[in-house]
Amino acid sequence: MTGRITICDSALEAVAGIADGATVLVGGFGSAGQPVALVEALREGGASELTVVSNNAGGGDHGLAALIRDGRVRKVVCSYPRQSDSWHFDAAYRAGAVELELVPQGTLAERIRAAGAGIGAFFTPTGFGTPLAEGKETRVIDGRGYLLEYPLPGDVALVAAHRADELGNLVYRKTARNFGPIMAAAAATTIAQVNQIVPVGALDPEHVVTPCLYVDCVVRVDRDVILSGERQ
Amino acid sequence: MSTLAGIDRDALACVVAADIPPGSFVNLGIGLPTRISNHLPPDSSVMLHTENGMLGMGSGAQGDQIDPDLVNAGKLPVTELPGASYFHHADSFAMMRGGHLDICVLGAYQVSAAGDVANWHTGRPGDVPAVGGAMDLAIGARQTFVMMTLLTRDGRPKLVPECTYPLTGLGCVSRVYTDLAVFLIQPEGVVVRDLFGIDFGTLTALVEVPLVDATQKAIP
């Protein structure tokens, strides 16, 4: 262990502090940047009544989808819950077992960013004049309509990065960066699963995307597990 | 009902591709618009943006090229081109919303004469709503084009006086590319630039929107 972060031996240990009722920000977009090991550990760990903020609402029978199937998620805040394999969310939603707050993807990202950046609220043109504007404060600025949107902070962020150093500086890979950097900044506690942990000084400071002050806990996960055997 | 042939998806993608100026920064929506990338000339230097955090996206990945860390907005594996860059989601949508992209091409259920677009939700009770990046894309780029079939499967026009499906964005569409005609949404009205296998009279009878025939004029 070095510095103020915790380097955990297992994903289960990393998520052990997540309480019932927590708001959990979960990174990932498609196969890229999904903190699969952390979400699976969260399910094994037993926390319930969770609010999950993520771009999607899980697919297939693993990760977020399994968390929803097991009735552990009270509310999902996301942009795109419906997928060809989102049967667990679809069933829970239709049964009224899970609440959905549908947020346009760019607004979702900006609300998360705002939470990490200390912004009280912001006006965005996205969604103005559409059904998703219902109940929202509006303003016309220079002839264009805007909606008032509020930050979306988390108690915990679960993100997947490519590499961490022992201080918790993170480097991502390709489109796996997606929500990772903004979620890491927006949560009281940020847990990162990474493919590799390197000594302090081994990362080029010019390449660090998430500086270590946003990160509380790092756990190394085998890339084979992350890829679910798809490659390597 | 008479059958109107029009042009097929790839021919339509060709028409759109020909209208994208070299060097443009472009976002191609999921579905039909994705085909446009197959018809951009190799030397066009058009750079494709994908809202999940990449500029300089290449074609779909095959075989050993497939990398789970490199996907497009449709979550399908893609490749990167020399000069590509990666950024996080908030930056990616700032790029879009901030008007830094030249063109966005979307699919749609309906487009109105005023350039309103509906493409995210059928509004049918029981359907799980999902919006993704549709609303940000519709209003973000400098120009928003729609690419769609002109008619629904049961023959109703998708270019309408006012959208009846839930709206995605207001007054944001400037061109509508369809299998039967290309429409320009302009302050003076809806202008028909190209016709494909249909004459202007038949088109006006089909669409409940007043149309201006400009097929004989040179439009830049």
C-alpha cells in the first residue's frame, strides 16, 4: 500500500463498504469500460435498495442485469435501458419493481461532470420542447430554449481503467474511457478495477487521465475475466 | 397502392456521402446513417465522431481487429484511423452540443415541415423508453440531416406537417434524405432538391406538406 489509496486484493473487499440505499455510479459503454468484476462483487456482497447511475441498465444475465434481476436496485438513472438483451431490466420495469429516470446521454454526462466540478446547476438546450422537459425549469437565452439540469453525485463510483499506479492515477484505453473520468470525480468514494498496477513514476504524467485525488481504491482484475473470454 | 421503387439504402447513402464536404467532422447515427461511411471517398478526409468518446473512427472491426475497448455508439467493434483521439463522455457531448461538429446524420420516425424530429420513442404504452444520445445529437451539430425511408411500412409519409411521435428536437433538421426524394427544410418552406423514381406531382399527392419544386434548379 502506498499513499492514501487502498489497493485491494479482491473486488469483494473493494465493494464491502457500499451500504444499502447507496447511489452507485457505474461506468462503461457496451463492452468498453464495464467494471464487471466490481458489479459482480457488489451483487455477491448483498447491498440492496441501490440507485444505479449508468448509461445502460444491464444486458444479458451478468453484472448490472443480474443486480436488477436479484431485486437489489430501487432506481436506475440512465439514457438507454432498452437493449436486445435487457430482459431483466425490462421485466423489473414493467412489473414496477424498479424506478427509471431517463436522461439524455449528454445531459447524463454533464450532470455527472457538474457533480464532480462543484456546479450547482446548468442550462442545456438538449431536450427542450420534448417530453423529457416536462416539469423542468426552462429559460430562453439569446433566443434559444434551455432546460435547467442538476448535478448527479454518487456515494460510490465503480469504474474500469486500463492501468493504475500505486497512488491511484488512472490511464484508460480507447473508448473504455467513456464515463470513467467524470464518475471518478463525482462520487464520495471511487473504486477502480484495472488490468495492471504499476509503481509510482511508471506512468507518464502527461498521460494520466484521472489524477489520483479522485481515486480511493484500486483492485487489479485479470483481463481474461474482464473480457469474459471474448479475446486473449 | 402503386409501388414506388425509389433508390436502395446504399444508393441513398451515396447521395448523402456526396453532400458531405471534404474535411468535415461528422457524426453518423445508429442504423441507416452508418452506411454512409462505406461511401465516403477514401481521400475525403472526413473525420467521424462517435459520441462514446472518439474522433477518427474507422470501419467496423473484423476478426483479430476486434477489441472490446473499441466500440462505436451502437456498441459494435470498430477500428481507429491515424490521427484518432479519445475523450470522456462529457467532453464528447460538449463537442456535439457546443456546435463543433459540422454534420450529424440521424435516422427518424418522423420529420416535420418545420424541421422538428421524432426518433427516440414510439410512444406506445408498454414500450420501455430509451433516448441515448438522440436529443443531444439532434440539436448539437451545425447541420442535422435525417436519412430515412419516406414512407412507413404501411405507406404513410414520415415527412409530416407536425410530428405525432414524441419529439427529439425542435426545428433542428435542415435536410431530409429519403429513398424517393431529398428535401431541404428552408425558411420559405420544404424544397424538393432531388426525385428518385417519382415525379413531383405524385410526391405532392403523397406528402401532406406543401412542397417547392427545385429539381430543375442548381442548388449548392
